[in-house]
Amino acid sequence: MKALVLEKKGVLALREIDLPSHVGPNDVKIAIHTVGVCGSDVHYYTHGAIGKFVVNAPMVLGHEAAGTVVELGSDVKNFKVGDRVCMEPGVPNMNSRATKLGIYNLDGDLTFWATPPDHGCLTPEVVHPAAFTYKLPENVSFAEGAMVEPFAVGMQAATRAHITPGDVALVTGCGPIGIMVALAALSGGCSKVLISDVSAPKLKIAAQYPGIIPVNILEQKLADAVLAATDGWGVDILFEASGSPRVYPTMFDHVRPGGTVVIVGLPVDPVDFNIPAAVVKEVRIETVFRYANVYDRAIDLIASGKVNLKPLISETFSFEDSIKAFDRAVEGRPTDVKLQIRMST
Ligand code: ZN
């Protein structure tokens, strides 16, 4: 089947490749409609690796997808051909201890689309377990369906934060994930969310959402903005979504006594934590690795209209132009949040 293949670092090809097509009893076959271009796909393209995951063989990219069910496994009862769906790209070992505990995102045997050695979904058809496939309500488009995956990371962060209604949050980093975290935090009950970055265009995109307050740290000290927004008290929750080690030295200064820090961004190298600063405030520290058990709630929020991800879709490319889409992502235009590839019309 034709697919967007990362041959090796820096080399993409749109070509035929052998992919599994057998539909097992608990699987569905899905005709892919829309796939989002993710920072991780782009990182594999430009660097050939993320941490311990190294591209040693050609790999199909893409993990943020929506499409239509075209074939059902013999034991699948809860879908029918023609259902519009989105898919969770990580599939755990269903018998593992982590899966049984509900923390299947932490299962050591988890396979994840477009994470070496597993192929992704930038191809016209995929076979996927029905258990990790989710129906899209009529009012949720395929484009929004393909946004559920990155939004799920925000959902996981908001869930781990244990938000109390009215909480004030700060998100450090205004990339796609930072914005997703801010939207999930607002929908989870935060009264306002400050979001900090050095990029004025990115902050402008985030600021179009009511409740999100942009802080350009080139123009304003973050500490001043936080104290002004919280009457000198500090935020209830700080979500770190930049992955930048520069956030860490002053991180706990922004949090109120008894507040929470949620680490979402994954720094490339180990970073120093100012533990004494955290201890004297009894800060609760949470971490986020992908997500588990949030897809249904993410889809419901989008369908309810409480979360509108459409303004974050910057441009849509055809499958034939998918290499162009990736080169555009590498360019890193500050006005681009999410680029998508549409497999069919
Ligand atoms: Zn992604």
C-alpha cells in the first residue's frame, strides 16, 4: 500500500510498502481520512530518533488520525461499516499488569504508531483494535477527529492536575501541546490560564480563546505577570509544556503554597529540580506520559462545543503533498499550530 515512509533521517518517500492488512477478530479496518502532522513525526524526520527510539528501518509516519470503518473483525459488535472514527495510536498488551491497572500508556510492550519500530497511519487504510477506536459524533469533523490525539495529552495533564473549580493555571510553552493543555484546563474548571512563550504570533493564536491570558516573556517578567494575575499568591497549577530546561530554575516561584506542578513537556536531557523550593511550599509534582482513558471525554468535550480545536488547524495538504506538509512543518512558521494531511475528500 502507498504510504508516507521515513526511509532514514532526512529522507521521506511517498511509496508502496508492505503493511499488515489482516483483520483479526477484534480489529477494524479503517479508511484513513485525515492525519495531523505532529512534532514527534517531524523530529524523527529531522533527527532520526527521539531518546531511545531510533529509526533503524523505513517507517511509515503519522499517529493523529480519523477515518471511516470499512471492515469489521468477526467478534466486533460495537461498530458498523461506515462509522466515522478516530483512533488511539498506542496499543498495549491487554494482559499486562499496567493495562490491568488502567495505566496502559505505561505498559512496556505498548506499540505506538510512528514510534520505531512501529509503522504509523499515513497510508490509505489501517487495521486497528476496535478497543482503541472511537466513534465520532455527527457534529465532529474528521479534521477535529484527528485533533483528538494531541488534545488527549492536554486532557491527561488536566486530569493529573486534579483541578478545583476556579483554579488559576499557568502553562509554560505556547506550542500545540501548550494550547491543548490550556484548553483542557479551562474545560476542566480553571477560571483563567496564563500561557507564556517568546513567540508573539503563537501567543496571539492562544489569546483568541476566552480565559487564556498570553504572557510574552520577552516583554514582561513571568513572575510579575503571575503575581499580578493572582493577587501576589501564585498559580494553583503550573503546567510545564515547553520541554525547555530554562523553565525549571524558577518553576516553583510561580506556584502558590500547596499548589501543583504538572510536567508535560519532555526535556531531551535530565534537568535539575529545585527541590528545596518545592518542599517549603509543599508543591505536588505530577508527570504526564501520553494519556490513558481520556479519548471518550475528549471527544465529548469537542462535540459539546466547550472545546473548539478548529482554529488550531493552520493548513491542510493532500496525501500527494505530504512531503511538502512535513517540509513546511520543519520550516516551523510561528503562525502554524497544526498542519494536517487529508487522504481523501
Ligand atoms: Zn502527536
